[in-house]
Amino acid sequence: MKMQVLDADYVIIEDRPIVRMFGRDENNKTACGFVKGYFPYFYMLARDGKIQDMEKFVSSKQDVIKCERVMKKLPRGFSKDPTEMLKVTLRNPQKVSELRDLMKTHPQVEEIFEADILFKYRFMADYSISGMGWVDTECADINTHTVKTERTVNVTKIKPTDQPASVQTKYMAVDIETLSKSGGLPNPSEDDIIIISLAFYPEHRGNKSMVLTIRGANTDSVIRCLDETEMLTKMAGIIDDYDPDVITGFNINNFDLPFILKRMEMLKLPRTIGRCNDKQAYTKEIVKNRVRASVPGRVVADSYQLIKKNFLFKRYGLMDVSRILLNQEKLDVAHSEISKLWNSGDKDKISRLIDYARKDAELALDLVVKKQLLDKYIELSKLSGVLLQDSLDGGEAGRVENLLLREFNKKNFVVPCRPESSDIRKKEQEKEDNGLKGGFVLTPKVGLHSDGLIVVLDFRSMYPSIFRSYNICPTTIVKGNIDGVETIKTPEGHTFVSKDVQEGIIPNILGNLLEERAKIKKSMRQETDEEKRRILDAKQLATKILANSFYGYTGYTKAKLYILDIANAITSCGRYLIQTVTKTVESKLGYQAVYGDTDSIMVKIPETDLERGWDKGTEIMNTINSELSGAMQMEFEKLFKSFLILTKKRYAAWKFVKENGKWKDKIEMKGIETVRRDWCELVSDTMNKTIDIILKKGDTKEALSYFNGVMKDLAENKIPIEKLVITKSITKSPSNYAGMQPHIELAKKMAKRNSQDAPGVGDRIGYVITKGNQLLSKRTEDPAYVKEKRLEIDHVYYVENQMLPPIERIFTALGFSKSELLGKGRQSSLMEMMKSKQTKSNVFEGFVCAGCGNEYSASPLTGLCQCGGKIQIRTPTGATEKITVQAGNV
DNA sequence: ACACGTCGGGG
DNA sequence: GTGTACGACGTGT
């Protein structure tokens, strides 16, 4: 039997572990393979070579079934030869941590290795099995009541294999409706579930979705239940019947699944909604307010969490998300409406609620299926080895570690245990003291560059390439002196043995990943099938993500292979390289590098024609690359027609790329936010428009006058109130807020006016700021109320608190002052004026009256001479310049 | 600039 | 389960 590994765990039968692999076989049948006879083990290194003492002690321990002397290579620091250590094999995985902790206190134990690896991952690593990977087995079918899969086998041989056929993954979405007795969010210990909706892909017995309810009609896809117990029992039955691989839903990890499981527990129903009868599904609070669900044999993929990780939106509600991503509308029912509809006794109203619930499940499903949200995670699992569930929930460190374990073991190295919390504190301290310096950021030539093109050059896969070209790895690092071995020194003096002596494991992994990525990208270019291209794209993205994780991993204090010297070696090489390139560009080629960050450089060329700029860019790239080693190369892929840089890490550019011989343009922004949830729409609109004018017309004055116009409209109440609405949400009952918060004050006000329709806990509330002399929080108002009562908007607030902070940054970079933004004319302070005059070779000497010629060393506050004449600046040449001096500026 | 706390999604 | 622990955005000395 061949099968794809969707999930894995183990059970103890007759005091022995049995590994279980869940998935689908080559005939698309759900399958479970039992593997017997595999046992947990770990390694111990003796202090001062006193291995026999340690051996004697540990072999006497209960549950130790084997104790062997083995030759293994140590993971930290280069050593030519392996070291003798003890491999301890146990009967029961659950006893490993106990024995490990005991041995840690033993005086003859120097270090323990690989004693914190999950048993399923220990097994998978030893047999080179990856999550979502395929295995080929020799096996015998068995009958058992412990698992529910269509095919269950005892595996006698297992090895990884290529995918034999495409299987159809089954997805099911869940959504529940509940009523809250207490107001606020429903609570499973007191509120019951009234509706459960399920959506299926592919369809389930001809149904795209089904709804379970305890009120309303009984139709084809609506099942009327007597009570909650029957409803939950039927739900479990449908899950068994449909047997999904992936369970999804919108925020199921933090709401629906914990709620369902808690209700099942309270109603004493078995929570065996996974693929086995001996383990129940459960949810666990990881950190406060963060719950993770686990269903044996299946994968829980929360569409809300996936979208939040993969897309940048202002809001992540199901309503907003399905509108943007699916172009579909949610059937909106306000929370307060749910109980009204439910208790109305009206068939149509209840069926509206049922439709609403059905649609929510369908949308949650569509998000995962149509937007292919799992593709990337499936590829990350295949590459790194972790199970799909862990690819979805876990971070980068877990993936890197899983891959490192496999590759270290293949080359006869052992992997250290995860550091204890005391070690982590030490490492954090060390990191703080010695520091981990990041990339080099070129001081930007602030302002707008539109008088020529900007050639943008990037190092491709900079950090992974540095690992490779300097053979950087925990296994190759050399501390102190080493004789007779060829080494490579980084510019900052970190030393590694050369590749010919021993190739580092990380450089080797990265070499494979980068090579794989290049291959995938090549086949992508030839692939015409849309579906296949998408998969290839997910694959290349996964190789990139994984390759880029290694640098961060070495500087992560909780990593098994945290080595600050390595992280620093990487960044220092990066800084050296980008600075070398800058020198080449500026000294040798004579161009100006207007900006650069870590692995990129923006070069200004005196050329406005895109085609000629492209040739020039290619020429610059070639010159740079001819001076770099083969492993480190720069790429030239884009030109900026105009470039507005505000500060380090903040810029906007009008980007041009050549695709299939055609130019494509786009506004690219870094570090400049135009959308933020606490900004009203006017801010985002104005910012985008301003940046557009600056970049596309290169006309800063027009941008300024556009902005002045908006400010004028604001002052004259010409801006539609919708554009001024600020939205925040109420998270707890208004009386529980300690401080004064604008939106909470409004909620209170609205409750006083009309308690029925007032926003409550969990609601989002939109407000505007009105004029008045009370505290700001007291001047928040409901936009509808403002319209109705014709209240005045506090435009000063909107100018100072909303519009200016972000937009001022842009204009300051262009040399405009705040007063110009406000449309009051140039009004820079005299101090600034003096400074700027001095730099322009006109040495400032004082002030002189344009009327009577009277001299002043400081300007009168009025800006006018006693005679009434205008004050001007006096310079040694006698030249004067007209300035408007206004009171209050000195 | 920085540390510290809260909120998000769901009904 | 041989185990790990969110991230963005807000406020506040």
C-alpha cells in the first residue's frame, strides 16, 4: 500500500508503542498504517570519558531496553572525528523525559542529545517520512475497532516514495449559532448551540452544505433535531460519514470547536470526531485567548487564521474577507437579531437564520478551497518533514529543526536538546550584551528623485548564499586555533573550515533548496496549466520561505542550535558585501547610491528613457557581479521612474518592470502606511492621491495644492461625513473600561438615547469628532446623529490628529513646512532660515529694514520696523532677500 | 526611540 | 505529549 501522510501519532498497546500514520492510499481510500517494533532513544555524552560509569547507571534503569556505545559527531564546532557516546533505547516514549531529567543531574553526564523529539517525529525522521509526503509500505490488512479508516494495515516495511496518483482531499467547514444569556459573547458553560452548519468540498451525498437545527423546517439539507444532544450526535455522525481530511471554519480554533467540544463534554457525548475511537478531539489554550484544536487523523485549518497570516487587510471579519477575496456577500444578521429571529416563532424568520448559518460555513470553506490557502503549507510540510497541522500552527523554528534533525543524523551528527529556561535567559543576556547587528542601511538621500531613473539591484537569496559561500554551519565553525585544516575567514574574522574539508550541513541543505527553487521556477515558466502553475508557485514559495528561515533560526535564543557567532557572521558578511557594492557603484562607476537596505541598492542614473535605463542597469549589474564571487550575485529586475524617500525604511516609488518585453508599472510602498484601522478614510484617500501626484507627475507643488484643497474642504465642511468616520470595537462592557475612551463614551451616550439599538459588547462602532469645548472623548458622535442634528465636525481635530501626522512626514521630506501644509504661506522659523542661508554661502549678518535701512541684530517680533517697513536679511555682499517675518517665529 | 498592555476573530 | 506557545497596534514614562 502507498499512502500520503496526513497525520501521525502513537498509542501504547501491551506496553509497547505503535506508530499510526493516517492519510489516504493510492486509491483515495482513507488509510491507517500501524508500525510496531520501533522504540524511542536518545544519546548521552560522558564527562571526562567516564562512559562506563554512566552506562552502568543507566542500564539498570527500568524501561531501558538497550544501551549501546556509538560513535557520533558533536554538532557544535568543527571536529574531525566522532566521539564515543551512549545510545539509550527505552520501551515507552512517555518515560523519555523522566529519564532525561534524571540523567541531567547525574555528575558523569556532560550533555544529552535528542531527548526532546516527539516520538512520531523521531520515527518519521529515521524513515525519511514527511508530512504530506508519500510512503510505500509492505503491509497486511487488519480488522480493528480502534480506527475508523476504510483501510487499516499492519506495516512491516515503510519507505518514502513519489506521489503515485492525485488524491482528493476532503474539506468540511463548521459554523455554529448560539444565543447568549448574559449578553456579550456566548459561553459554552451556560449557553447552548441552536444551529450547526456544515459545508463540504467535494459535496456530501449531493449536498454542498447541511444545517442541523432544533427549530425550523426539516428539508433535504436541513435536519431538524429534538434537542442539542441529538444535534451534536448527528453532527458527529455526519463527520464520520463524510470523513473529512481537513476541518475548517472561520475562527473555529477560538470559538466553534472549543464551544462544540465543551458542549459535548457537558452532555456526556463522546468527542471522537477524529479518525480513531480511542482518542477524543480536544482544544488547548496555548496562551491566554489563543486556543488550538486537535482532531486525531484530521487537520484543523482555521480560515480566519490562514487569511490573517497571508493577507494584509484593514479588517478580518468574515464579511470583509469574503467580499474582498471571494467577491461574495455574507447574509448579514446583527447579533441582537439572532435571538429575535430564533424566538419569533415565524418559519420564514427561522429559515433566514438557517440560511445565514449555512452561508457562513460555505464562505469559510470557499476561502480555504478557492483561495488554495493550504498549498503553501503542504509544500512546507513536504520540504521540512513536519505534519501539515504543525506547518499550519507552528512557526519557522519547528520546520528548520525538523529538517536539521534529518540532515544531521544522515551525516552521523547528533542534535542538542532545546535549551532550558535558565539557558535561554543566559542567551538572551548574551545577545543583549554582544548584540546581534542587523543589515546595513545606506543613509537615504531624502526627498524626491525624479530627475533620472533609479536602478534597483538585489542580492538574490542573500543570507542563504552567504551560508553557502562561507560554508557557515554549527558543524564547521572553528573556535581558536586549528592546524593543518583549510579554513575560510569572514570579513569580521569568524572562521569556518572550507567546504573541501567538510561541507556544512546548513550550506548543503540550502544548496538543495536553492537548486530546487531554480528548477521549479524554470518549469513554471513553461507550464501553461493554471492549476499546475499554482502548485509550482506554492512550491517555489515554500523553498524560499524555508531557505530564508535558517539565518533567523541561528539567532533565535530558544533554538537547539542558537549560535550567536553564526548569526553575526551572516549579517557582517551581508554588511560587507553591500558596502563593497556601494563603493563600486560610487567610486568606480561614478553613480550615486540614493538608498539601500541589507541586500539591495538603489542607484540613480542620468537617464529618463526606460529602455536605455534597462540597458544601463544590466551593465551596472554585470560590472558588480564580475567583482563578486559566483555564489553571491546581484539581480537587476526593476527600475524606479521616481522615488520618494522619507527616512530609512520608508519610501514610495513608481516601479517599472519588464514582463515578456512589456513594461508594467506599479506604485511600491515600504514603511508608509496608507491604511490603518484607526484612520478615517479621508486620510488614506488623501495620502494615496498625494503620493500619486508626487510620483507620477513629479510635481510637489501640485501635491501641496491638492492637499491644501482637501484641508480647505475640511474646514468648509465639504467632506462627506462617511470619510471622517473612525471605527473601533467594544470589547467589554462599557462600565468595565478603566480609562476614558472615545468610542466607549459614545456607546454610553447612545445607550442613553435608545437602549434598544445601542451597540453592545463585541460590536464595532463608527464615530466622528464634533466641535465643543469638552474633553475629546465626550465629543464623539454617531455619524447618523450628527447628520440628523446638523452638528459641526471638529475639523481642527481631523487636521491635527488624523491628517497631519502621516502626511506631514511626506511633505517634510520634500522640504515643505507645516505652515505651508496648512495653507498659511511659507513661515519657517528664523533660526532655520539663518542656518539655510549660511550653507548657501550668503553669510547671515543680521536684519535690515527695507524701508528706512535701520539695522537689527534680532528681528522685531512684529516683523516690521518701527517705521512700518518690512524687515529683510542683510548679508556681507549687501544683498538682501525678502522674507516675511511673522510674530511668534523667533 | 523603548517597554508594556490589549485586542482580534467568533455569537 | 521525548513539546512549543500570536502579532499588530495602542498607550505610557
